[in-house]
Amino acid sequence: MKPRIKPPQPANGSATSSPRSPVDITPSSSRSISPAVFACVAVAAYNIHRPYIVSLSLAVLAFLLVVDLIPRTRDMFVRASMTGRDQSKKDKSTAIPEPAGVIACLVFLIVLFCFIPVPFLPFAGHQRAYAADGTITETNMAVNSPEAVPLFPHEKLVELLCALVSISSMILLGFADDVFDIRWVTKIYLSLISTLPLILVYYANFGVTAVMVPVQLRPWLGRVVDLGIFYYLLTSLFCVFFTNSINLLAGINGVEVSTSLVIALSVVLNDALYLLPGATTDARAVASHAFSSYVMLPFVGVSAGLAVWNWYPAKVFVGDTYTYFAGITFASVAVLSHFTKTMMLFFLPQLFNFVLSLPQLFRIVPCPRHRLPQYVPAQDHLIPSRAQFSFSPSHPPSLLLRLILATASNLRLVSVSYDPASGYPTSCTNFTLLCVLLNIFGPMHERTLCIAVVGIQVLASALAFAVRYGVAGWVYDVDVKGDSWVAGLLKGTV
């Protein structure tokens, strides 16, 4: 994230906040977007019994609202001194709104709240009755007669509400971090707490803690292994990873929202492979991926709208509010739609960045407050930023540090400088994906670096689809063709 400028820090160039006045957040260009907004609402209303079309219409509506509201709310953040300076530009005098991602988050919540009744409209007018013997019947109140109707899907309603609870809690945490700069250890604990609704709903609605063992390992481990309570612990850790990994990759204009947008589009495509006509006969898989698409389509809309203003040169920063919001949204659909392993494949760049960052996260290597690349104004490009060491004969580097630096240097992941006299390391490039790219390919313009990271994310998604629908059939004895017609195409059986 970009360093934030606070009112008590005039030395950093911040201006004293001006007296506050009522802010009109009505879009100044409301006349220009009104026809498009009304068209989205009309399409959604006309297709009210088609949840996918309604969700897609609301996603377009969310995109329009975010694009229009962000410039209108810019002065709110400036007056509240919730701004930062772009450290990768020649002109660092412009105050840029820091947590503008909160606008996208609020639009997402409003749109999804409005969408909640839509998937359950077919059950309107049905009344549930409980007999003395425990039997449950439903009556169609429109004709006042018992009918063989499907039971109201309470578990799906609970899943949707649970996802909204977790997402809302992480939006609050992200905004609090933007305002109060919470310690990262505290954020980890709060992230764990925010995953509890997801874990409890998964336990109540699904409750499966057994995992299938790859065919190659079954002679030793058997077909399935029941992890018991450790399954829920691992799921919580996965959620914490999803929530924080996007924030770890921050540092240049557009990188967080662009990579999140690619992941979201990949999830939507994965959902479509199950929802298209003739894709699968598994009703449970269809329901799970329908839930995922209901959440992901509005997320794509708000993220695309935010990307318009956050792409290089950024007019606003997304803040920790958006990065935590994006992470918990992905975690929610992965856990409740039962495709955590597939989601992890989409997160391969973030996983690489997280593993690479571990030496600095555990303070084996010094970790500066911000690890964004260093800007060189003369050439208008970025170079890897560096962590500094301070060693002496009385305080030499540890064997573990030497091993880490030697291994990372041989793999060209970092560049290490040594004191020629003592042989001790004096500095090394930061352990981030951004610095690795700059270390391997040399200095880059900020926009070029962001495009490179987005390209890596696209390649990771392509690899994820190849593994999920190609390699999975060789590792697990599942009928991949039954999962999706695209799987059969990749396997050469269609």
C-alpha cells in the first residue's frame, strides 16, 4: 500500500484538513448514467425469475455506480485527510484518496442485499408446516392446497447471509486498518474470527471433513482420509491466506484490483462450466456454483469500476478496505461452494509471493514498513527496493539467514550485496514478486510492471483450468467428463 499521510504529520507534506461541510455524493453525471441505470433495473425487473440475468444486470449497475461515485466522493477523503502520496511518481505533491475501495465495497453490499430475495422467489407463497410425527410439508398458499413442492432451501439462504456477514466484517477491518493502521498480528487474529461464520455454516450444511487421496498414494493411505477437526482448522488458515495475500502483493498502481478482477473472471468462467446447459447432472454442484456466480458477478462489476480509477496513473488508491474485501469474498465462495483447491490454483501468484515473503514476515530478513519498488525519477522507472543489514563481528549473520540469501540469490529471486572486507551481507532486494520481476528483467515502468503481473495472473488461471480439468482426472479416479463437457474436451473424449 502507498504510505498514508495523516494530519499530525506535517513533515510528510500533508495539509491541514479543512473545515468539514455537508458533502453531496449525488453523481454530477447522473443525467448521463441515468438511462443505463434504468436499463439495468428494467432488465433485472423483467427477468426477475431468472437469477443469472438479474445478477448480471446488477453487476453492470454496480460498475456504473462505482465509476460515477468515486470522483464524486473524492473530496470527502481529502477533507478527512484520508489521503496518500504516490511514491512512484515525479510529482508527489498531489493528495490521492487512500481508502476509495470502500465505495466499491458499499455498492457491492447494497447490490447483493437487493439480490437476496431473487433466487428464492419460486418459493414465494409456500408455507412450511411441521406435523406431530416430525414430517415436514409445504403448502402453496396461492391455491391453499398441499402440493409436492420442493422444500424452501434454507441452507442456501443461510450461506448467502453468512457470506455477507463475513464480507461485511472484513470490510470493517480493512477500513479500520486504513484509518488506524492496525498491527498485522492483530489483523491475522481478526481475520480468523471473521472466518468463523463460514466454518460454522459449512459444518451445518455440509460437514464433510474427509479428503480424497490421490490414486498414487492409496496403497499406503487408503481412498479417503478423515481430517476431523483439522479440516476446519486448515479451512480457516486457507481463508486467512485468501484474505491477506492480495494485500501482500500491493505496491503499484492497479495491481491489487487488476489481479482480483482476473481471479474473479476465472471463477465466473469456472462456474459457467457447471451452469451451462448439459454441463452436469449433479444438482448439488449446480446449486453450489450458482451461489458462487451470484456473489462473483457483482464483485466483477465493482472491481471493474474501481479499476477505471486505480489503473496507472491512479486517481485513487484502493486501500486495505478493498484488498481484505476481495480476499474474504474469494474465501467465502471457495468454502461455501466447495472448490477450495481450485481457488488455490487461481491464487498461485499470490501463493508464490506469500511463500517468498516468509523470511521477511518472520523477521529473519529485515522487513521495512512498505516494500514497494523504488522509484527512479530521472529514468521514470522502478527498481527493486532493498532491505538493509547491520552486522559486525560481535553480531554476525545467522546460518539460516546465509542459507536463505544464498538459495534465493542462486535462483535469481533476490540480489544480495556483501561487504568485501567482512563478507557479511549489507543489503538485499525485498522478497516480493514485484521485486523478483524487476530483479530478473531489469528496471520497468510502473505500468509495464503491472501489466506483467496481470499477465502472470492470466497464465496462472489458464494453468489452473488445465490442472483442474486435465490433470485432476489422472490423479483422482473421478469422471472428469461428468463434471463438465469442457473437461471431456480437454481429455479428448468429446
